[in-house]
Amino acid sequence: MQLTAPASRRTGVRDTDGMAVASFVLGLLGLLVLNVFLGPIAIVLATVALLRGTARRGRAWLGLALGIADLVVLVAFMQADSTISWSF
């Protein structure tokens, strides 16, 4: 006697889709605030989501690109201000 329905999707796909979306959101937010923290987190989440085979590959790639852009923006402002942080 089976008490649960059979799984229609692979286990963990929903988690990887969430990681892809989270990387996109964190990468986007990182362009405005806390790019030194949010950029690397977005890169890691996007990479893990892509390696695990997310269905939202476009969002994961955008999250990866935005995470890298966060770090590029940080380096550009550090070069311009000669400081680790920047403000508007």
C-alpha cells in the first residue's frame, strides 16, 4: 500500500530553481548595496544552481553575471575613491 504520490520531478529541482532566483535577486541588489557580500553569494548560488541542473538557467546565468558585475563595480569604486566602501 502506497501512502504518497510518486514524485513527478527530480528531488531538489525546486531548491535549485530557488537558488537561481535568489542569485538573480541578490546580484541585482548587490549593484546598489553591500556588493562586497552580495556579489560573491550571488556567484556561489548561481554556480551551484547551474551545476545541479536548474530549470531556470537564464536566471542563474543572470545572477552569475550580476554577481560578477557587483565585484567589478566594487573594484571600480575602490580605484576611484581609494577606499573599500563607496556611497552615493
